[in-house]
Amino acid sequence: MPGIEAYREIIGNDELDELYLLADRLKGKAVQNINSTAVGGGVAEILSRMIPLLRDLGVDAYWDVIKGDEKFFAVTKDMHNALHGLNIDISKTDLDYFLEVNRRNSEELDLFGDIMFIHDPQPIGLVEKREHMSNKWIWRCHIDISAPHEATMNFLRGFIDRYDAAVFSAPSFARSDLATKQILIPPSIDPLSEKNRDLPEETIDSVVERFGLDRDRPIVSQISRFDYLKDPLGVIDVYKKVKDHIDCQLALAGGGATDDPEGPRVLDQIRAAAKSDPDIHIIYLPPSSDVEINALQRASTVILQKSLREGFGLTVTEALWKAKPVIATAAGGIPLQIRHKRTGILTYSVAGTAHYLRELLSEPEYAQKLGVNGREHVKNNFLITRHIKDYLSLFISLYYKEDIVYL
């Protein structure tokens, strides 16, 4: 992947030089990231891009992944859905098993970092180990816990409050009942990754042709993990309402993650709902499909993200970066990215999404303007270099509390 110097042309000399200055303040401090999967999902994607760039800046950055079996990940999926507000009661037996796996990992992993950076609920229990260590601990929450199932939240709060800081993706996710310091740091995309870099038209044409799509007719897409909370069945309902008026195609493309056992079941339901319409293209993409995702997004006329709940919505960020008009549910961190009718469209229902989809397909100049505005918004706020700056500032603040650090 490109080194950090490759970003100088995108963000300018001053911004990049500031990253070097911040990184220099962390000399001698090792930052150890821990999450639950090496592939699939936004967390793994961000870490796979960020760790090499931090090292290129001179930061001792590391990344480890906890081990878990099918039962553990079934429990953590229930926990994920409960934190998003679903009424799911997790039994004491399952919670005990969750803790058992965390404690086993705490013994098997070498927790050596001066800064332990723990991502999401799956490895949250590792913080129990800090009683015997003198390092700093940060919990990074990538999901929306603003209206969780309270029993699950009560269980996790006992761990969250042991951290030096908790990092959230949007202001609405912060909670008044947490004792630990709360920090806002939105996620980001890497503009030079295979998923986001510019592509030649022949590459886009080749991918579209391979998946049976016709670039001479409008392509509506949602490219996201196959998950109930992404509401793929609702996307099909939107398409059907619009198809009655405008001849278009729907591409539902995505994959799964090793820590998400529900994906295959959701994919089967989508295929069943789409089987009678040859213009609905269900595309399963393995984790190595960055070029395919890039090409599908660039070939799309309008991109949807009809999430019922959302952490941040990096698929929205990716689409906006490609100057595509985006219609998305006003959930989670999506309203940080989309300013309604300026950088995209925010909706709240199937009917509303269908209404705006018809409008954008019928008014290509307006759709193009939204796309241009959206790309500029991402450039100014949601690129990986800004994300690195925020993290470096947070790390420094843990050790140099007399300094003023802007996050």
C-alpha cells in the first residue's frame, strides 16, 4: 500500500507535517489494537490501512485479534443487536461464556502495549487484566449505543468504566451514565485504497459486465454487509416501488464477517425475495473484492444505504467520495455525513426512500450536484489522515495532560 508521503498531494504539506510532529510525541510508546476479526467489516478494514501508516509515521503500532468459537460469536452478535436496541435477553450462561472466552484470550495474548486500544464489545473484558499493568486503556465503540437494551448495557458498563477513555463515532452515541472520559472520533476511509482509488473505465465496464448489469440503464445499488440491520429486504421494496415508474436495475452486493453468524441466513432471504426479477442482482463478494466494490459504486447511478441502525456507515463515506448521489436512512453516524439535500438525501421510510430515488433518477443534474458536494464533505472531514490525527492526539492526551490537545 502507499506510504504516508503519498497523502501529501491530497491533504497538503501542513496537515501531513503535523502528523509527523504528533507521532514524534509518542516515541517509546507502543499502541496495541485488539479486535475480533482480521477480515470483514469496517473495523478490520480501517485497522488494515491505519496500522501501516502509523508505523510509517514512526509510531510503534500493532494489531492482534482475539480467538472465539461459534458459540462466542453467536453471543456477541446478540450483544451487538441488543446494543442497537433490539429486545434480546442474553442469559447469564451466555454472559459467563463471553467472560470465559475473554479471560482465556487475556491469558493467551501478550498484552504488551503502553496504550491498549480495544475495539467493540467482543474483547471488552480484556480490561480486567489492567489491574496488574501500568498502561493506558481505551475502548473504541464503533456501534450506536444511544438506545440499547438496558440489561446488556448494564453488563458492559462495568467494563467500560474501567477504561481511561471511550471513543464514539457520533455525538448522539455518548452516554451520561458512563464514568469514563468520552471522546468523539468519526471513522474514515482511505482514498488511496483499492476500494476508493480512481479506476479506469475499462475496469468498471469489466466488473459490471461480469455481474450482468447494463450500464445503459440506471443502476441503483446498496453495497453493504448482508445483515438484518442494513434492511436489504426494505431496499428491494424501494426498488419495486420505483421500478413501476422508471426502468432501472438493483444491485445488492455485500459479504459477511467471521464474527457475524447471521449473514448466510440473511442472504438466503434476499435471494428468495429477488428470484422472480432478473433486474435484481444479488452479488456475494468475498473479503478480497475491493476493486469490485469500487467499480460497482462508480457504475451506480444512485447508491442507497437503508440501515435500520448504523454505527457510522462507511459505505456511505465511500459512495460520497466517488461523487455519487446517496440516499440513506438518518441513522447512527450517517447524518454527520449527509446534510439533507446538500450532500445527499436523508430518509426515514420505504416510501420516502422510493420518493427521493424517483426524483434523483429523473433529475440527473441535481443528483450530480449532490455527489460533488458529498465528495468535498468527505475530503474535508472523513479521510484516514484526519482519523490518524485524532487518534494521535488522544494517545498523547493520556500521557501529557498538561498539553492542550484538540480532538
